[in-house]
Amino acid sequence: MSVAGLIFSNIHNSAIPELTSVRTMASVPYGCRYRLVDFPLSNMVNSGITKIGIITHNNYQSLMDHIGTGKDWDLARRSGGIRILPPFIAAYSNASAAKLYSTRLEALMGVTNFISKCTEEYIVLSDCDGICNIDLTKVIDDHIKKNADVTIVTRTVKSAKEVSPEGATEVKCDENGMATEVSAYLKHEGDAEISTNILVANRLFLLNAVNDASAHGYNHFYKDIIARRINRARINCYHYDGIYLQVTSLESYFDCSMKLLDPEVRHGLFTKDSPIYTKLRNSAPTVYSEDSKITNSYVADGCVIEGTVENSIIFRGVHVGKGTVIKNSILLQDTFIGHNASLNCVITDKNVVIRNNRILSGHESMPFFISKGAMV
Amino acid sequence: MFKKKECVAMLLAGGQGSRLYALTEKTAKPAVSFGGKYRIIDFPLSNCINSGVDTVGVLTQYQPLVLNDYIGNGLPWDLDRAVGGVKILPPYQGKKGADWYKGTANAIYQNLQFIDMYSPDYVIILSGDHIYKMDYNKMLKAHKKMNADCTIAVIDVPIEEASRFGIMSVDENDRIFKFAEKPKNPDSTKASMGIYIFSKECLFKYLIADAADPNSSNDFGKNIIPAMLANGEKMYAYSFNDYWKDVGTIDSLWEANMDLLGEEPALNLNDEAWRIYSRHTAHSPQYVGADASIVNSSITEGCDIYGTVRNSVLGSGVVVMPGAEVIDSVIMADCVIGEGACVSYAILDSDVKVGNGCTVGKSREKAKGIAVVGTGISIPDGTTVEDGAMIYDSSDLVKEA
């Protein structure tokens, strides 16, 4: 079994403009010490995939900084390893080739070089807005067993609220799990099986399909590659029923973060056997002072907690001063909060400084967001 | 390939650390855990890379498996280098037979070839049993400035404790004129920290002479340093005035851990300018439960705290169950403290499982000493482990009960 991976780092950027104005969806911080890309990346590494390309579009400085040489995922390799695939824009050609991609299919067209140079038989594709800890070896085994050309990992949604406002792809399949219909999800009543955008494809099938789409001027992955071939190719469905959280907006980001306080979610995402890797920071352990009062919170290393913290998600290097009360908030890396401040339903981006005695509050349905490096 | 290095470090990591008893039953002392996510050897290794010394030979002998596995290719300390980096140097079989490392000097002597590979001008000798942050480069500069043959790092100790150390007597230029190993009546408070910088030629000369002397105990403190002094070599003391702690005993290891706590900790590891690196296992963040209480403690990633933790240092992946109490204790990685259990004034090595309702140790004021439980031991529900007890394996527990 030889498999390569491809990760789309920018697709869905528009879902949370607050957090992606300075970074890619892939490098959105999540869960105290991770970035969203750590989940697809670790899932691949834990499934034995050691050649991974990350397709970028714009704003990818933070992503490159995060990935580095890839050694934190054990992907600093002579052979394979991790490769950032920046957008390919021809300098001296016609206007269409000089444009940045805008769809998944166009993104794939930009990396046909990578796909064609791989020698692996299969390619796993993944986005960065889905948070899960999935054993991809099971998906790949199923793909091989069913002799499929493409396998779509699907999940069940109960209502349109669980789906990104950008829309989703609904997949219907027969009793053997082979797809019979792939269409845009119409936000209908009742359960629907939608694509997680985690896919396994035979590399040559994918390469041919992308080249063919390129020749015909197609631009939609599901419509033009999958739906057009639904009867002549073998499109397999793999149902995933583990913990899956999708970030679709700032409110949903808040919600997905707070779900980490639920032990079922936490233990579903973080297991000893398949850890989620991330860039190491060599922080010291977190120090709680004589006056600290902390309950029901998820905390990274490198913090100094001198105040009260309840129901919150605290990233690496956060400082909570004396007499300060933090409730239902998400404090990103290196947030500094002075004394006697009060925060409720607040998301602070990296390096935010909240000075002494400030009182800030949002609401669960509309968390108050403070952008990177701001001082309040 | 160009291989010359100005300074090569030799780290003595073969010691058994017998005064740590159960904690060094299965591991060498330098691999003993410290401060939640570190091991003792992280300090000299991080000091090396932060000081620009990127070639480190680690001399191992006693129970090296954990240590070898921990050091690996040196990646966590940026010591995975094409030239230099960290190299494990175990005793080996030579043409004339095999030999254990007979003393600190003999260990270096057996690895002169290793030092020669890098043609260094200076060699720094370090040991793996101290907790401190030190810029070796400053010491090297002092060594060069004095055009010394040997520079020994010293720290001021209280006069009443001076008889536990190797004591240097120095003149007004810090030149050493007398050295006394553990003197009964010390006439100085400058204690050797076990850190030596030698000019290479001088080191080689004395090590070769020492190896030829059958009466020598092949030790730096006992043989090499006195021999150099006797011959009038230029030996200087380099004073170090920051935090330094020998963690060779249970009490001092406990104290050094406690030095990480408090508003102005004696030892600050949250120091961007002088990071201490360690090998990470990919743990998830720490979760603090709804009924948990954490006061004046240091807690590492992967912990799940549902009970009470006070004045304690917890390693990664420790679980403190509801109703459990951990007070004045050092808990190493992956321990589980069962429901309603109370651990007080104790050191638990990694993977210890404390059963529900157990009592380990006594409150610090009343205890005879620190209770210590060795790695991997499961304490059955409801067991009492006496204060000051030393538990090597589960058979010790039966006797206790």
C-alpha cells in the first residue's frame, strides 16, 4: 500500500474571516496548542502516509512558519516528507493561467505536477476545516477492497445548521456503499449523508480526471469529476461516525472549541494510540499561583495562571493576572491579561494584551473577537 | 568535510546516582525526571546548545537504555548535526581487552579518539546531575582571557556545607592555589560545580599520564586536578552566581522541583532567552475538571485533574481522580492517583498507579521524610505507604501493610 497525501490549506478561508485575515484556514489555532492542519496531517502520518503536499493559495506565511521542515510530524525526510505547494502562476502566459485558483478542481490543476511525479498508487485528499481523528488505513483498505476509483468519506448531518453556509456535497449510495448520486446539499429536512471532503483516489484516475477537466474547461470537483463519472467509475462511500467537528463560522469555531470540555469529544479527538502532533514550542509546564482558581478548562503548557478561569480554552504562553476572572473564553497563544480584568465569551487572537481592570463580554451566540496583537 | 570545533563537551552520564535509591533502580541518574517535562540531562544539553557548543559526547555506563532512547539523535536540543551533534559513548572493547569506565578521568581517557576527531582547542567536562542554567561560552571566554590550562566553575556555598564539596582556595586573580576534596575544615567557600574547561593539549597530557599510573583512582577531583596543581599549571576559578542545585539526593531533588513554584520562582523555566529543551511526547492539553482545585503548582500537558493539587509538580499525562489530593509532592509522568487517595510529601516515579483511597506519605510537618515510589508500581486500593518509605517494587508494599 503506497499512499501520498494532499491537503487544501485555504479552501473555506471565507468561513471565518476574523481568524483567516492573517492566516490560512490550515493555520487557524485550535484546541490550546494545535492548528487546524495538525488534524489532517497527523491523521495521515498516523496512517503511515509520509509524503504530503499542502496546497496553498494566499496568506500562507503562518502556515510555512508552523510546518517548518516538518520534523514535528516526523516528516523531515530524504524521501517524501512534507512539501508546501504554493500557487503556480505563469508569468508570461495568457490571463487564465495567471489567475489564482478559486475551486478545489482548479487547485488540483495547479498541482498536477506533484500528482504526476508521485509514484504512490493512491492519494488521500483532505481539507482543514474538519476536526477529527480518523484512521485512514481503514478507509484505504475499504477503497482497495471495493476496487474503487474514488472513496468519499461521509458523515451524517441531522440538520442544515451543522453544515457550512458555503454548502456541502450530499452523497447517496446503494446497499454496497457505491455512490449513486452526488449533488449539492439542499438543506432539506431529515438526515443527510454529506462529504467530509476527505477522499481517497487512485492516483492515475485522479490525474486523468483532472487533466480531462482541464482540457474541457471544467472547474467543479464534485460536479465535473465525480458526478459526471458516477455511472462509469467506481465511486465508493465510507461512512465515518467518530467525532467530527466542522468550523464554519466564528460562532461555530467558538462552539467547536467549547466542545473540547466534553470528555467524549476530547477523548475522541486525542487518543494515546494516534496522537495529534503539532509544532513544538518547548514551553515550560503551566504554573498555577497561590491564588489561582481554575475549573472545567482546557489549558496548554507555558501559561501562568494567577486569577480565576472557568469553562475556557487557554493556549500556550497565556498570562492571567491576579484578581482577573475569565469565563467561557478562548485565549489564543501569548494573550496577556493584567489584574482585575473580567472576560466572558471573548476570543482573543494571538498576542492580545488586555490591561488591568478591563471588562469585556460577548455572548455564546456572538463571541466578542479581539484581533491579533490588539491592546485593550 | 571540515570537522574542527573550537570546543567539544564531554558529559559524564554514567553515574548510578545510588542516593536516589528507587528512582535510579532502572535508569541512570541523568535520565531522572525533573520539573514535570524534563530530565536532569536536559539542563547540560540545553546549556550546551544555548552556549554554542554543538558537539557533545555523552559517556554512559549504568542502565543506559532509557538515557539512550531519550537522547536519540539529539533532535530536541538541535544536536542532530551533520558534523558534531550529540554522540553516545559507551565503554567498548579495544584491542587489549574491554574495560568499564573506572573513574571520571578514565571515561574521558578512553574517548580521546572521539575528542581528536574534532581537533578542538578546548574541552569542557560536564556532569549530568545538576540543575542550572549557565552560559559555558562566558566561562570559555574567561578561560581564554587568562590563557589558562584549566578553568573550574565554582559557586559560593555556606561555610557549614562546604565540607560536602571540593573546595578551591584562590588568590586575588582567581588563580587556584589549593584544592581540597570534601575537607573537614574548609578554608574557602568556593565549591567546585564539577564543570571544567581544559585546553586540549594539557588535558591529553595529564589523562595519558594518569592512565599510566596504576595507583590512581582515575578521577578528576582526586587525581587530575591535584596533579595539575602540583605541577604549577595555570588553573583558575570561574565564579557562577545563579541558581545551581545538585539533585543527587531525594531531598535535594524534591527541593529543586519546589524551586519552580511560587511568585518569584528560584528557578524560572519560562525563560525565552534561555530555553531548556526536552523530548516531547505528543500529549493533548491539560484538562482541569469542574470540581478541581489547583494551587501553587506546576502542571504539564496531558494531565487530567479532577481532584486537589497543592504545592506540587506534576509530569505529563498524570490523572488526579475526583476526591484525590496531591500535596507537597513530585508526581512524574503517567501516574494515576485514584479516587479519594491522598499523596502528601512524596515523590512518585513514572507510571505509578495509586489505588482508590490510598494514603501515601504524611503531611510535611509530621513526616519522617519523603515517601518514594519506584516506576511502574501499582498500589492496591486502600493501602497506606508510610512517610519516608522507599518502595522499590510491590513486595515492599506488602510489608508496609
